[in-house]
Amino acid sequence: MHANRPLFKHIRNHSALFSSLANIRNEFAEQLNPKFQQFNKTPKFISENGSRLSIEPERSVVLNNYRQAIGLKTVLTEQLVGFDIVTNSDIGFRYPTAALAGLEAPYIKRFRSEYFHRVDEKRDICRPINLSYGIKSRGKADNREEYEVWIPEQDLKIDPAPLFIDKYAEDLPQAVRKFASETPIVHGWMGVKRCAFEGIYHQQNKFSDIAICLSLSLDAYNIGAKPDLSLSTSLNSSIARGGAEIEWEVIGYYAPKGYQASHDEIWSAISAALQAVYEPINRAFQPFIVATEESKTERILSTMRRAGVTTDYIKELNLKPWEFLETQSIARTKSHDANRNINLLGRLNRLFYNPDIPLPSLREMHFIAEQSL
């Protein structure tokens, strides 16, 4: 994959990855238009009452199967005037994601990591790295709030609120600050394979000298049948359901050096870019789009509810995210054999490499996305 996807050599190292991606993006933008000299991150959104909100400007459509998104890149480049895919921006991730609060909670709370193989290990043995806690607004509506912090493995059991405070300072709403301190309990899991790439969208008559930069992805996922990822006797599987999703998120914008865009100008361009990307995707994949207002994390929770997993059962299990980093649980044993400890990390692996419902390789997903129609 490295020959035509050079970022994959940095897949384990976030600092090297994001630095390399920034260089690739900047070089491409300047070649696209010499005016696109300065990259700016998505700014805070200023609400009517003056609050500075950390907004995630993204949209997505849900599909039943990743293969239904065949030709995604072709659709965007051929049907969206002013859109260009950033050359060599392809990358991929394996994301185990846990829902840490229930459907009744005011926000989504999730734990996420990335999976990588150790050298010479089997491909179905993965180790979590790049751990994070995230808090988001509920649903899939536009302009949801998002707050995320990276957590060293040794600090996973510590209250993460100080990290949120340090990162967002006075921009952290009190309700989010309080929610961050609440003890996490694993309600369920989703395993996500993501093929990602970047694009730049510019329409001179709409945006003047602003060019919107987007991160786009095709995801394939499995949701576990139980919070502890054990076998469901009713399903005869540890996987409850699978699915796919196309996402696009604004990560920033290019402008000439010294260009001072107003808050309203930038956010108007962001909204227009999100809608512009939606239109060809909706036309091309409408027959396969699943109508839902649930985010990924909420899909985990609703899947648990439909499977009959109760709040009392979740509280009784009292699973913590750090338990799933261990190959042997000291405190938990198999229900049919109290002498055998549970391997929660092994169960997490089966979200990705279940022999009956395996997630596709990143290579295959990129291949699907770049096919001609």
C-alpha cells in the first residue's frame, strides 16, 4: 500500500502522520491555486449568546454494506464541480469504539482506540494504542458539539475532566465538564474499519478566496451482541449487526496569507461545502441509504436495547474500558467454567476478525471507493 499511499508508513505514529498529511495537503492546495497559501483550522462557532462552541461540522449517510459505496471517489470528482481529492492523502484506521453512557444521557460519551499488529503476530491479534475519550452532542444533526482528549494508557482509570479542561479551558461548557467526570461504564462496542482521504472544495462565486478542506471516509463496522462481547445464544454469534457509513467533515480552510474572513463568512462556506458534498452522494447512493438520526455510538446503544440488554444488566457487569486492553481478566471468569479467565482483548479482536462476519481490509475498501462507475 505504501507505493501509492505513502501515509500508511506513519499509521502507528500520529505526530508523523498528521505532519506528513499537512505537508501533502499544503503542497496540493498551492498547486491547485497559488492563492491557497495558508491553512486554517475550523474556528470556534460563536452562538447567539456569545458562547464559543467546539463544533464538529460533519455529515454522513448510513448504508447496509460498504460495497454499496462503490465508486465514491468517482462520484465526487465527476459530479461535484470545484472538488478535488488531495493526491496521496489516503489513510486507514481500525477503531474499536465503546459507548460509555446510555441513551438517557445528555451527551454521547465514547472511548476509542486504534488497533495495530505487533511485528510477526497473526493479523487477528491487535493491540490498542492512541486511546481517547470523546463527548459529543446527541444525534446526527449539523453542527454538533465535540470534545476529545487523548489518554495515556496508564492514566485511563483517572478522571479525564482535567484533560478536557486543559485542552478547552473556558470554552468547555459546564455541563460537558460535569459529564466528563462521571464514571465510565461500557454499554457496548463497535469495531470500525475506515478508509479515509481528503478533498478541497472551492467555488469562486460562492466562497471568494476561501477553499474548504474536508476529511472523507468510508467505514465498515460490526456491533457486538453484548457489552462484554460474549456469545449471544439467541443470535448464535458475538456480533449483533454490521453496517457501513460515508462521512465527510470540514477540518479547515485555505485562504490567501493575511486574509481575514469573518465568522459568518467561514461558517456559511462550511455549511455550503457540507451540502455540496451531500448532493452527489445522495443521488448516487440513495437506493442504499438507511434512514436514521442515530450517531454511531447511539447505534451501539439501540442495538443493545433491541437485544434485550437492560440498564440493570449493564450496571451489574460494570465493565470498564481499560479491561479490554488485557488478555486475561483477573476479576472475570467464563460463565460455563469459573476456572477460566475471560480474554476481553481477544473478544474485541473478534469485532474485526470474526470468521463469519469479518470486516474488509483497508486495501479492499480503498479499492471499492476508487472504482469507476
